[in-house]
Amino acid sequence: MIRTRFAPSPTGLLHVGGLRTALYQYLFAKNNGGKFLVRIEDTDRERTVEGGIQNILSSLYWAGVIPDEGVKLNEKGEMIQVGDFGPYIQSERLEIYQKHAEFLIENKFAYHCFCTADRLDQIRHSQQENKKPTGYDRFCLTNVSDEEAQRRVAAGEKHVIRLKMPREGETKFKDLIRGEVVFKNELVDDQVLIKSDGFPTYHLAVVVDDHFMQISHVIRGEEWISSTPKHIQLYKCFGWELPVFAHLSLLLNSDKSKLSKRQGDVSVSEYEKNGYLPEALVNFVAFLGWNPGGEREIFSLEELVKEFDLGKVNKTGAVFNLEKLDWFNKEYLKNLSAEEIFEKAGAWLTPEQKMNPEKTKKVIALEKDRIKNFSELSGSIKFLYELPEYSKELLIWKKSNLAEVQNILPQIKTVLSKIEEKEWSKLVVEQSVMSMVKEKGYNNGMVLWPLRVALSGQENSPGPFEIAEVLGKTESQLRIEISLSKLA
RNA sequence: GGUCUCAUCGUCUAAUGGUUAGGACAUUGCCCUUUCAAGGCGAAAAUACGGGUUCAAUUCCCGUUGGGACUACCA
């Protein structure tokens, strides 16, 4: 049984890099008929933030990356835990880690360390100055006997528990994405397993949990590659079977450094707020470092599941490029009907726009190919609900002049006034105006440009006939009237 | 500094010994058109460098250079 897990720390909002990791874990599990679960790694009490778990889960659900097991959301959006291997929140599993740490101590796979932060800093500094590899010098392993350690622990002295890495040999593993990776054991530090506050570090907790939650494939970011030998050592100490490791390359800023806040929005909820479609973000993020091979780029989540192949994941880090995301979002927007957009974009519409669904849907149909995301929608259709600001210069077509506009606009007005109110439609307006253009031998632009600007007030907009239909006869007439006065 | 790791157009990538090195985004030219968007047709743009191996290297090996990650009682 293939089982993967997403194990975020609730230290902030869900990051797009985190979304990609979760997505790959999800796609891999689903592609293999396996299970995807979410576990919360909240062992750092300093950094854990209020509402962090909630945000991570709601972003995941928004994106459609829904866990089968572990920490989930119910219909009301409340956090629940589902599955046979819980609890799925590390702060609720403290005794398990403690028990396993004791096992390691008893079997001499780990030892107590009483060194102060100051001393640790000092050795690190001198190691760096002497161009030596950094790491704990094993002072407490060599100078503190088991009996003394027991006594000091019993006396309540502050201490941590460290893993005793072997000094000989090397640790090898076969990464599903990178192939064989080898580390010399003597260079691997004696990692702290239990902190002085009694909480486990990531390294102990991740190994214990992945084992008991029967994770078959540990898919995670590249930043973990160098601590993998420590994890493998722990599996060996416990006598557990190793999972398969797959380390994903990082998402990058445009300067190729690890993606961070300083170069714009990186949280999933920010994209949600800005009116990006989850399908577009998911599709985009999936293609950062992986693609199924052909030339097609638009894939639904179900299609991604079908196509996904960890072996085709790239080793190189990918720059998170917003322009491409905009393109994906536009593609998805184009495929939505005005009806669907009206439903989905509710949060971005003004109350007035929401109260006139018939008109707003028509308006959306006109503008939907012009916007990148929903946050642009309301602004882009505003001129159809309220009188725009007019500019005299804009009313004059580049190949025309003031006198010509002053001559033509009244003629359009006359033509339009002849149309019956109930006959008013895009088609009828178009026929009337175009036959006038033809009759007088005018150039299209001479007439259509000022008409369009009179109706929209915009430099760029949909065509004049579409706008006229939405506006209706009275409003259209009014706007032409106002434009005329601006020209005077 | 040490360890690990990566290297195809500006960006995302395809091509696992034989291609005019393909596509997409962005840039740009033209067409369509009243404008913008969309659409259509083009252009420019890459195998980091140096050695091997081979009849043949983007592809395999080595080195160089460059980038990145890690180097915490954070994950």
C-alpha cells in the first residue's frame, strides 16, 4: 500500500512551495491507488502560530488536495482527525517520542547531553575558524558516565538527548529523484532528538510517526536531504524498515534563491484572495519541476493524477514565475461561462453588481477574456454600472479630429433614437449604425471609436454594440449626450 | 569553511548517443480589428566551460566554473 504524507509546521500561512510538495505527495499516492494523509508537526512551541493549522488546511482544501486520513476539515470547516494511526498532531504524541527516546538511551543509541548553548556556540565558532566541519564534540558522551547522567537527570538538571551517530562507514540511500546519495557517517552530527523542554525535534518525531503511520514514500523538500542519514540511522536503531525517499527541488525566487516572501506573495491564501482559480494555481505549480512529456499544458487535477510520475520530476529548482501563472489563470477563465464566473467571483463583486445577476452575467461575458483574475473583475466592469470619467481627447479617434467627432456623434444619436426601446439589442444597434456608416461613406473607425468611447469612457473596452446592449437605450443616449457636452 | 546537490532560450521545459535542439510564458513583427483582449502567421532567443569515451555527444565519464540547500535544543 502506497501511503504518503504532508507534514507541515503551523508556523505561518501555507506557502506555494508547500502546496507543490503536498500536491506531488497527493498525486503520487492517488496515481498508485494509495492514501495521502496530513500530519501536523508542531513540536516547536516558539514558532507555532495561532490559526496556522486552520489556514494550511483550508488552503489545501481550496486547492482540492484533500487528505484521505489524518488532520482533515469536516463539512462545517472544523478541524477533525480521521484514521487508525492517530493522533496526527505531534504535540499530542509526546509520550510516544519520550518512550522511543528512552529505548535509544537504554540501548546506547543515544545519550544525555548537558552542554549549555554558550558552549555549543563556542565549539561551532572555533570549528568554523579552523575550517573544520561543524558538529557536537561529544563532550557529554565521553565525560559523563551513564550513572552520572542518570543522577543529573533525576536531579532535574536541564538536558537534551542526542543521537549517537556511528563514526565509521557511510550511509547510502537511493533517492527516487536523485539516485544514490552517500554521506560519510563521521561527518554527520549527533543530532538532538529530545529538546530540553521535553519536546522531540523534527528528526525523532518524523521517523517515529512515519513508521507508525506506515508511510511508504517520504516525499519532501531538498532541504532535508542532508539530514536523511540521521533519519536512516534512527530507523536502523529501532529495527524498522526504511521508507522510500524522494527529495524535491526547491521553488526559487527570480534570483534563484529559495522562494521567500521578500519577492512578492508566496502564500496560497494570497492567491485565493487575489482571485486566482485553484485549478490554475494547481496546474501551474504542478508544472514547476514536472510535466507529463507532451506539449499539452492544461490539466485538471484528475488528469494530473492520471499522468503523474515521480521519475519525471526534475532535479533543478524552478523559478516561481507569476507571468506564467497569469496565463494559466486566463486559460481557465476563458473556459468558464459567465454564469460560472458570476457564481465563483461573488466575493469580488460590488453589492450592486451582485443584485443584478442578469446584467452582471452579460457584463462578465463581455469582460471575461480581458481579466487575469477575479480581483480585476469589479474594476474592469465598473463603467457599465456608473458613469465613467470622460476625457475630451479620448473621444477623438487617432485618425480623426474634433470637428469630425462633433459632426458624427449627433448623427449616431439620431440614428439610435429611431430604434424602439423594445427592439434595442446588439444586433439592431449594429445594423442601424453600420448602415449609416455605409450610406455616408464613413470610415468604420471614425464612427465606432467615438461611439465606443462615449459609451464606455475607456481607452480599452469591449465593442460599442455589446456595450450598448447592456446599457440599454436610455443610458446609451444619455452617455452620448454627456460626451457631446464634453466636446463643446 | 565543511557536506550534499544542481546545470538546455530571460523563465518553465522537451529531446536519455544520430533532431534544422521541439513547445509554452514573456519580448517582438505582421494579419484581423474602432481600442484592448482573444485569435492566426512569423522573428529573435539555449545545450556554462575544458577534457575524455565513441564513427557520433545536450545525452556517458572526469575536471573547472557557477548556482542552491544544509551546516540550531527551527522545521
